[in-house]
Amino acid sequence: MPTFVDRLIEQAALKSSWAVVGLDPQVELLPPSLLESAYGEYGHTLEAGAHAASEFCQRIIDVVAPHVVAVKFQSACFERLGWRGVKVCAELVRHAQEQGLLVILDGKRGDVGFTAQAYAEGYLGEVEVGGVPQSPWGADAVTVNPYLGWDSIQPFVEVAKEYDKGVFVLVKTSNLSSGQVQDLVAEGRQVYAHLAELVSAWAEELMGLHGYSSLGAVVAATFPRDAARIRALMPHCYFLVPGYGAQGGTAQDVMPSFNPDGTGAIINSGRNIIYAYYRPPYAEEFGPERWEEAVEAAVIAMNDEINAALAERFGRPGSIRPQKPDLL
Amino acid sequence: MPTFVDRLIEQAALKSSWAVVGLDPQVELLPPSLLESAYGEYGHTLEAGAHAASEFCQRIIDVVAPHVVAVKFQSACFERLGWRGVKVCAELVRHAQEQGLLVILDGKRGDVGFTAQAYAEGYLGEVEVGGVPQSPWGADAVTVNPYLGWDSIQPFVEVAKEYDKGVFVLVKTSNLSSGQVQDLVAEGRQVYAHLAELVSAWAEELMGLHGYSSLGAVVAATFPRDAARIRALMPHCYFLVPGYGAQGGTAQDVMPSFNPDGTGAIINSGRNIIYAYYRPPYAEEFGPERWEEAVEAAVIAMNDEINAALAERFGRPGSIRPQKPDLL
């Protein structure tokens, strides 16, 4: 099987899309028709919430599959509904893959080696039960938190290597107080810059065929100057860029996450896509009854915005890196 | 209801125990009798693994409940078994509480505010479904990762305040490479020291009656000198101390995590307790058939070791902090 990053790059080029749809289902925001049907069947219970979230995400996956390369499951939104939500998440991972999407499980796990190994096997690899290998999750990639250092990342890298999976390490996050730790300056550069250098070195372990590693980085759209610095520090790492849309990042803000040849990043948008039926212009045009059409229109608009910005900035959409990027 | 930290302190004093048993079930290490029965019923499947883990942890909880104040669920070990493992974890949380134990869910979550809110509501608080509040997890406390700064911690603090729950923030972890990020020196002190100061300030939000906050810190036993520095920086934070036992920390190594009056820490031991039947002297004395007796003997020995070290160092076991600690 091709490596994760090669599958990602090839799929993105085929679909001309560098967008990822974030699946962050919140019960209270789901389309009223879905909620009414779930409440009718299961009452006002966690089971009803999990069922409505399942139906919602399944239909979003079907709608967006032709347009984007990957979906990103926000694990918190499923865990919030208890084990029933987690079960729904596991089922949706398979469904998304059946629709040809890559699945990024966004749990931001980080723990000591023994425990990181358990997460890595569970989410990306296989677990032996009585000598028989089982695949509990089968995600294509996960996000991880680097506060514990290399031995908390290494098990993910090893499992990713064995199973052709991907790992995105948090380097610079999109939230306002991300700087409290990440921007502290040690030995002349920010903690995030130290991390960028570390991750860039670790990434050598997972290099693919198109000049990128399956060990990527999470670098927020909300701090474009930091993103530009980080991009220069880790040219071979693919970026997963949060913060676009609902968190305020624009297509211009995500441009610094691409390399000078216009490749190297996928952009996540969650709430602005999946709840498009609540915001202009989609609320007026479609309304909650035609919510799937609103989702599709929003994801097409996002692709267009990013492709237009890429064309303006780099002269071409961010497709496969040519063999000799220095000739560009 | 009393605050989390007051319940913790009062229960620990009643039981004369500052030990926490870490529930880290690994299928391949479970007692053969449990595995055979699960494989017989469910084959070599994740369902069999989850059932065996459930039976194992349930019986450990029953054995250790009279001896310790809390159990700490290592979320990874349950997630590794897929949604069935997560379901088992949720059921065991209730079972442990019915046996009078406090439950710490060790998931080390950390995410942007909106997402942190989902984790906090799910694990510690309540989730509204159609206006009806539900309690998906009902844990007493969680562990969280501070790499994203205050707005990733604040939702946990707010939910903890509303529901009298606890939060332990990673400050210094037990693994070898923890220093890669945590020991970087910024503005004259380590990242972990910055975190200690930040968490100590945030802790004011959750002060209990016995001089401690329900916002505590995870500070490893494996770096006693760092622990001593951190202890001085955050006198009002209760410490959850990992790294004792299987990871190499001794009773002497955990002493710096207590305040000068001998209060302020709970010590976690996982594998050395729950798999005691595999190690001397318990393997010889009990063997895998009498594994529950081995677990009980190991937890009693751990209490004795810590209480002896506390008596030697502070002249008394680490009970409730007196009203005027400065008179000691």
C-alpha cells in the first residue's frame, strides 16, 4: 500500500481539493428533522443523541466524499455522548473509508511510551487478542500532543510505518491562549519552533514518494506569521491546518502553510461546513430542510476559495510536487 | 457536596492511604483463567478482550476498595479495545464509585476551548439532549494536557466548579523524554516551572476547605528534584504522582511531592499492583490462580511503604492538613 502521505497527495490532486471536513457533531445544532426522529424513537437520551449524530455524519460523508480528500473526526464530540457516541464514531470511520475518504481521528492523544503504544495500536494498527490480530479503529491518521516528547510520539511513528498510516503532531494550535506555552522563548526561539525542528527530524522516519513525510504537523491558520516560520523549519512535513472558517482563518491566512511550490497543506473546516444551513448565504438559500445541499455548496465554495488563493499566490493549485521543485 | 479535593483528603485520612490504583488492563497480561473463559464465550475477538478486561478490573476494584482512596483508569487501555473497551470503562467508573472509590479518568485530553468544553461536559459534567441533562461518564476527576494554554483548561475548571469535580494538569511527566519540551528554559526557568506557576494561579478558582485546590497537578516520581521545585511553586495544588513502582519510582522518590507538613499528594501505581501475581514475592506466594490475593497484598505493601516513608520524613502520615500548618 502507498504511504499515508502519498495517498493523501494523490487523492488531493485527483479531486483538486486541499480541504478536510471536520466532523464535530453537537446534538443541539443538528437539523431539527433528524433530532425529532431520534427523540421520537429513543426519547431525550444519549442514545438518541448518538443516533442523530450518526445519521448526520453519515449523510455529510456521502455529500462531501466527491469533493474532499479527508474527513477529520473530532473525538471529543463523540466521547461527549458516552460510549454510544464512541461506537458511532468507530462505525463512521469505516463508512467514510468506504466512500473513498481518508480518515483523520483528531484526539490529540499524548502519553508515556507504554500508553502511547496502546493508543497507536488501537487507532492506527492492530491489537492481538489471543494471538489473533484485530483492528479496533483502522483510522488513516491521528493527531498527537507533543508535550511529553519523543517517546510519546515514537510508538505512533512505528505503527504508522508498519501500517502505512499518518500522524499529525500539534506544533502551533489555533486558540487564543496557545502562546502561553507554545510561544515561550527558550534558547532564542519559541517552544513551537523547537517542536518544529524536532518533528522535522522525526519525520525522516516516514518519508513518502512525493517529497513529504507521513509525520505531519498541526499548524493553525489563525497565526499566519508563525505558520510561515514553521513552514520554513519543516519543509518535508505536511500541514493539517485548523482554524479556517468558524475560528476566523481566511484562505489568505492558510497560504503561508504551503511551501513555495504551492504544495504541503490540507485545510480543515468543521462547523462552517457541517452547519452551513445556519449561516448566510446558505441559511437563506437552503434552510434546515435542505441542509445537505447547504453542506455541499459550502464545501464547493471552500474548495474554490482555496484554489483561487493558491492560483493567485503560487500560479497553480497545490497539486503533486514536481520531481525537481527547484526548477519551478 | 464537598469539593473533589476535600472528598479526596477526607477519604485518604479515613483509609490512611495516599495510594491510587491504576487500572491499565492489557489483554495479554490478564490472568489465564479469565482469558480462557472469555475466549471460550466470544472467541479471539475484541469483545472477548473487553469482557476479560471488565471482569479483571471489576474484581480489582472490589479487592482494593477498602485500602485506597481512588482508582485511575488509563483510558488508552480501554480505547485500544475499540468502542467495546470504552463501554466497559464507562461501566467500571460507576462500579468503582459504588464501592466508595473516587474515579480519576486519565485521558490527558487537551484541545481548543469549544472542544475542551465537550470533553469537560462529557467526562465530568452533564450533556443536554433535547433539554434533558444526561451524565455520560460521571468521573470524579480527569487529567489534562496544558500544551494549548488556559483556554483549553478553563472549561474543565468551570465544569469542575459546577459539579464539584477535580482536574489534574500535566506539569512534569514520568517518561525519559519528558524533558524535551518540559525542561526547555525560557526566561530563566523551565517550561514545567512556567506551567507550575500558571496552574497554581488557576487553582485559586477551585480551593476547598483543607487548604488545597481541586485543580491539581501531575508531577512524576521519576524526577524527585524537579518535583521538589514544583512542590514549592504550587503549595496549594494536590499532586497526582505517576511513576511509582513499574516505572522505577520508590517511596523515597515520592516524598518531595508532599508539602513540609506531610500532606498534598496521592501516588499512583498501576502495573506493579494489578499484575502483582507476575512478580516476586507475589508470583511465588500466590501465582496466577490466586491473583486477587496477590493484588491485595501488593496494595497493602504499597500503603505500608508510603506511610513508613511519610512517618520517617514528616513524623506523621500525610493526613488532613491542620488548620494552622505554620504551627507544626
